Amino acid sequence: MSDVDVVPAELVRAAIRAAEASGQDVAEVSLPAVAAEAGISRSTLVRRLGGSRRALDAAVRAAGVDPGGREPVRERAIRAAAVLIGEQGLAATTLEAVARAAECSVHSLHVTFRGRDGLLAEVYESYTPLFDIEAILARSGEDLRQTVCAVYRAFVTGLTRQPRVAPALLADALSRPDGAAGRLIEQYFPRAMAGIGDWLREEMRAGRIGRRPLLPLLSQLLGPILLYLVSGRLLGSGPAAEGPELDQACVELAELFVRAVAPSGNTRGGS
């Protein structure tokens, strides 16, 4: 008798249900969890499996379900949703579409992300340049020009890398401010502006930037690089920027920013 023949069909179904409920592959679900789903004790489960967890996995595979050996649902779903957003837009990125692309159940997405907004938030966190920029500002020194250039590179990388998640979310937020992307921007924008704003205030206190209102200063910092991207069609269907060309643009725009915001009589942007 094979391993598959040993395992009762109700235990196979219980294992699959437990996996879907936890957002895991069957192979990742503990035997106590399978036993609880089946309404029996762990010892009873082990006995009915013939003493082998391998038998359960083999029976699940024979039932047409991959028991494991794959990435967790969370990683598969985030990547699948990112591709859908970049290629088809936010409206097409339904939980059903993500489940098909990630080869999981809609229920497992609800369990893992607590709904579509939770999934989109994790996609945003995985592809936004915000955290890279925060890290740059956290270790910034006295060389303003170098810091601004690094911020620009991180900003451009985040907006131009494949899949094009950030541009798609931004476009959706601008067209539908009350939609899912708009809620994401509303959630994360204050954090981004607070972090950059704190850094700019510190630069003003250190005398590397002239005293001026914060909002115009933020516009001076981010406006030119965003305009560069838009004018180069990098947020749309145009080709991605060439490495050297893009790098040089970041250097030149950083230089222009430093000169524009320098205190009177100082255009060096350093110590």
C-alpha cells in the first residue's frame, strides 16, 4: 500500500483547509493545526497517517494541490500584485486576479493581508523609494550636494524600476483621490514629508541651506527630479533611463538645488 492510500480523504481536505486558513503551504502547516482542523488529536492524526508526515504531503499532491516547496503566499502575492499594477493598473488588481497570478486562494489573501488595502499597502512598502531615502537622510553628513544626489538616485530608481508600481499608484491617486491608491498616499505622504522636512530643517540650522519656508523648499528639492522623469516619459510607456545619462542628471540637478538654496555668499553645499 502506498503513502497516498494510507491517508483518508478527510485528512487531506483538513490539511488543505488549514493551509488556506493560515495563508501557508500545506507542508508549512503544523500537524497540530491539521489535527485541530480535522477535529482529532495530534496522536490520532499521526496514527492515521501511518506515522509519516510524508504520507500526508504525498496524498495532498495526489489530490492536485502542491503541498510546499514554494515561496510563502505573502511573497508570491506581493510580487504578483506588483506586476499586475505595473502592467494593467490598479483597477485590474483585484484579489481574484492576484490569487490567480500567485496560484493561491482568495481566502488565503484575506487571511494574510486582511483584504485588498492590506495587500496594496505591503506592495507599496516593497516598492516605494521612501525607505531608501529615509536611510540616506539618516546617515547624511555635511556634504549637502552628495546627499541630495543620493536622494535623487533613490527617488529615480524607485519610480523607474520594473514593475512600475509607484508611477501606477501615483497616476491612480491623482485621478481618484478617494480610491485605494489615494488612501495609500494619504497614509504614507505625511511620514515622507516629515522625514525630509526634519532633514531640511537640520540643514538650515547647520547653515548649509538658507532660511526659507519649508514647503517651497520641498518643492525645490523634489520638483526638478520629478519634472525630469515626466519630461523623459519615464513614468509612462517610454524607455527606461540609461544609467550614465540618469546618473549625470542626478548630479546636475543636485548641483542646481545646492546653488539655489545656499545661504547668501555660500554655494559650496558642504562644510
